[in-house]
Amino acid sequence: MAREPGMATRLLAAHVDDGAGRCRVCSIGGQAGRAAAWPCLIRLYADQAQATVRGVDRIAPTAAHLLGG
């Protein structure tokens, strides 16, 4: 993701909170009906990729927030 110019930025712009604590994109389409907590994993990985491009060290995200941990 970090090697594709603009991909992380586009994903960050799309995967936003829908106002109810769910990801606006992950809560529709094939994921409809699932509790896609925000920030979703795609958002977290896009954030990580953008940080990598900028040279900022971050710990890779986990699914712990989705599981309440």
C-alpha cells in the first residue's frame, strides 16, 4: 500500500466514521450488516502506510479494537 502513490490517502479519505462509530465504506456492500467498527482495519493499515511513507515509526495495528480489547 505504501508503494502505491496516493493509495493510502484515498483509503483514508473513504474509510471515515459514519457518525455511529462504524466505517462508512466497510458497513455497506459485501460487509453490510456487519459491525465494522471505526477505525476499520483498512483505515488503520492505510494510516500505517502513510506513516511509513513519511518516515514515522508506528506499531502495526491489530484487530484488538474490533474485539473490544
